Amino acid sequence: MTGAGLAQAEHDHTFGQDCVRPGERRTMIVILITATMMVVEIVAGLAYGSMALLADGLHMASHAAALSINAFAYIYARRHARDSHYTFGTGKVNALGGFAGAVLLALFAALMAGESLHRLLRPIEIVFNQAILVACLGLLVNGLSVLVLGREEHGHDHGHDEEGEEDEHGHDHHHDHNLRSAYLHVLADALTSVLAIVALVGGKFWGWSFMDPLMGVVGAVLVGRWSLGLLRSTSRVLLDAQAADAMVAALRTPLESDGQSRVSDCHVWSIGPGIYAAAVTVRGAPDLTAADYRARLSPESAIVHLTIEILPGA
């Protein structure tokens, strides 16, 4: 067996993770907004007896904590980007922050469902006018938070497959899982605010008091679904799942373009938001080097770390 072509001898492994990401600044702004409204809604929910309003406030409390985790993930990844203990940089801290946020979403969805079911069985009196006023204020604040975080998120929120991660071209449209987590938290807040308003209006004008806890259950189900989707996509990154077939093919095709070389083993996995590492074994002509094969790849490739092993042709 002949020698193997290796990745570049020495190069930077930060892959841009030492830079401040747009989602970091936006997350900090939303934390301040959310924490302020959280206090208002929890106090109002307890004072006016509204489960939907209290659920909205509790969601904001949980999301303020979750958003703080997202902010910590951004800061930690940036400050430790050049730490040699992280072999491929700190890009996966982003996915870890998203995963933690997804777990919190699932937990609080369960708590919201449990408390709402309890209120269905044991309803309490609701002060509708004040509760509706605070719920509308909550929706306004939540809508502002969605706009702050959603501008970049919507830029990557199309063309994804059922995994919610890559399209048919192998492109990752949810690069920033940490931002995705923060966005889903504030979107869940906006949803619960809408449901709270619907429930409170129904109770005030038509006497449908059951609508208040029922909307809590509906909101819990929807938030639970969002959390499962985020858990699935972040787990794939954390477990080094193979990239989409289209991305793998985009790597294999140029390496085999001479008609003699053959990729016998290929591994491509995510190491950060929108960046990938790959390790391939190529059986090719003895006069070709790893540098020759690497030169065949597009400079715009999302693969930022490539290791090539060359074996004699079959």
C-alpha cells in the first residue's frame, strides 16, 4: 500500500467561529425584551386568574432562560474558537445550544399541557378585560422579537426537506441551529399570545371559559412539534450524521472526474453552521497527489477540512 495524501499540514481550525455572528446581537436584544414582558405577564396572569395568560408568561420565563443559553453558546464558541482542545473548532457549540433550547421547549410544552388539563378539570374565575389587555401587549412584544430574530431565519427557511435541514442540492438552510432555537422560542411565545387572546375573547363574549385551558393544550402540542423537529436536526449534527446524498455526490464527482480514480470510502459531516469536514479514500493513478485531488474541488465548497487517503488503483 502506498503513502496517503493528508489534509493541509498546518492551517487555521477556527473556520470563522471567532467572529460575532448576527444571531448573537439579536439574541441579546430579545432577551431584554422577553425578560421585561415575562414579569408583566406572570404577575397579570396570577392577578387576573388567566391560565392562558399565565402560560404565556411562564413560556416567556422559560424562553428567557433558553435564550440565555443561546447567548452563552454564541459567546463560548467565539471565545474558545482558537482552543486547540477543539479538533474542528467550536462550531458544534452552536448545535449544542440549539439542542438544549429544544429540550427546554419540549419540557415546558409538557408543563403547559399538564397545567392546562388541570384547569380544564378545575376551572377558575378569569378577569377578562385586564387579561385581554395584557395578552395583546404580550403579542406586540412577541411580534417584535420574532421580527428581530426572524429576518435572517427566514432567509434560510425555505426549500428544506422533511429533516428540516438540507434541500435537494445538499445545502443547509438552517445553518445556525442556535438562532433557530431562539427563533422558535419567540415564535412559540407569539403563538401562545394569539391563542390566549382567542381564548379570552371567546370566554368574555360567549362564555366559553373552557377555551382558555384548551388553547393551552393546543399551544403545547404545536410547541412540542417544533421542539421535536429541532431536536432531530441538532442531533444529526451532534452525532456526526452523514451529510445529504447530494453533498456527498458533489464531493465524489470531481474526485472521480478523470475516469480512473474511484472513491472507495467517503465520510462528510457537519462541524459548524454551514461548514463540513470530510475524509475520503481514493483509489487512483500513482502519480496523483492529495493536492491534485483537492484542487478539483470548488473554492466555494462548504467542506472546510478535507483529509484524503490515496491507495493504489483497483
